[in-house]
Amino acid sequence: MTDSANEMESDSAVYKTLLESTKAIPWKIDWQTMQFAYVGPQIEELLGWAQSSWASVQDWAERIHPEDRERVVNYCVAQSKAGTDHEADYRALTSNGGYVWIRDVVHVVRNGQGEVEALVGFMFDISERKKTEEALISLQKELEALSYKDCLTGVPNRRMFDSILEVEWERARRNNQPLSVIMIDIDFFKQYNDHYGHIQGDSCLKRVGQALNSAATRARDFLGRYGGEEFVLVLPETDEASACKVAERCQQLVLKEQIVHEKSSAGRIVTISLGVGTIIPAHGDDPTEFVAEVDRRLYQAKQGGRNRIVRGG
């Protein structure tokens, strides 16, 4: 054997050692036959399948999670035919029936005529990275949910109300359906706080919020904390008569709580005042003006002695 041949054989052995000592799994596929020309022995440690079991592209495809298979196979085939290097993330089946997240980094090899000759690449185990990504996504969703929730009462906050009203307003306008809003205020709440203290005041807000929330009986009915001791109900596809019945139910539910309030001029237990408004939104109507009108009716209820409902007309 010549020195040159010896050097080439030595270099080949070095390259093979390097490839098989890395955690990444090297592989090569012959484009004409769609057979594996090589796959690193690390594949068995990661997925459990014997190195010899990776004979063709079909073996690779069958070991992709069913939910990922069509997307990944179609993408990789299209990119390979176009001669474009690419990457794909997917879940690979293990020999014991589990799944491992894989990132396949693929390089397209061309011959002298520019035709695709082979695919070479590396498989990387990205399971830990995926777990981190999923945890971050979950945390982001949790934080987003919290940003729409009133921390004290547990009901949605003003920000969520603004979003819901925008959606329901447009839907009511498009479908020519009535939309009702009820503004609710706890009577003499300042006096309650001053007399019983803020801790007891917070407890009162929670109990009232929970009671009012049970008045929203349909899936799209919405209760939110508008601010301070004020709550708001959004009732899609609800006419004024039905909205007034809901307002009466709100009063009854709060009275049922029997929250003692010695400093109330409306009685000796906590009561609420309510303003009710109903509209079939038309082009040019302003939801902000509508809510302001309902809030004015709430103010009238408070000015008129509290523990009452004021509606339009």
C-alpha cells in the first residue's frame, strides 16, 4: 500500500472516529436508491433501533410521529428535490414506544452536472430544548391569562372587558342582534371599608364578585371587575327586558350573601345599584358612548337612593 493510500485510510479512520464520538448522529442517503449509505451507531443509544435497521428512507418516515410525518416528509422531499439545504424538527419513535424530539439538519450533495446525488446530515436530540420551549410557552399563556384577570376577585379585569365588548359589539352589529350591558356598584362601599377595614373590604369584593359571576349563566355572558367596587356584565343577544331580569337576579344573589353592613343607608346588609342598557349597534355607533350612558344610569340609581335598577326610557 502506498504512503498516499495509507494517509487516506488513516484520514478516513479519523473522520469516522470524530463522527461516531459526537452526540449528533451523522447519516447519508443515496438519492437514486433512497437507501441509507450510512447512519451513525449513536442512533441506537438515542432511539433504541439497531444501526442495521435503518435501510431506507421508508424506515426513517415510519419512525416519525404520525402527527408530524406528512408535514416533515413532504417538506424534506420538496427541499431535497429543489437542491436546497434545510432543517426539520419532529418527534422520532423509540424502540420502546416513546418519542424523542429530533432536529434533522440536511445538506444536499450534487454531482458535476448539478444533479442531486446524495443527502448528508446530522440528527440532533433537542428534547430538552423543546421542554424548555414548551415551559416558556405555558408560562407565557399563564402570564397572559393573569394579565386579563383581576387578582383580588378572580373575575376578568377591565382590560378583558374592553376586549370582550369590542368582539361582541361587532358581532351584534353584523348580525343585527341586541347587546346589553349592566354596570353594577356596591352601595356605600367606602363606608364599609372605613368601618370594617380593607381586609374585610377585600373579602366583601370577592364575595360580591363570586355572587355576580353566578348570574352570568350562558357561555358568552361575561362578568368583569370594572374598577374599584364597580362590576360590569356583558350580555350578548339579550334584549332590555331579559337584561333587567338578570339585573334583578344580581340583586337577589348579593342579598343572599347577607354581608353585614352597619354603615349603609340602604339597609343593614350589602346591596348593589345597577344601570342597564341595551343596543342594536349600527354603523357609526360608539361602544364607548354606549358604556358611558349605562354608567350614567348607574349613577342615577345611586343618586336615587341606591339598591335599585335604572334602565333606559
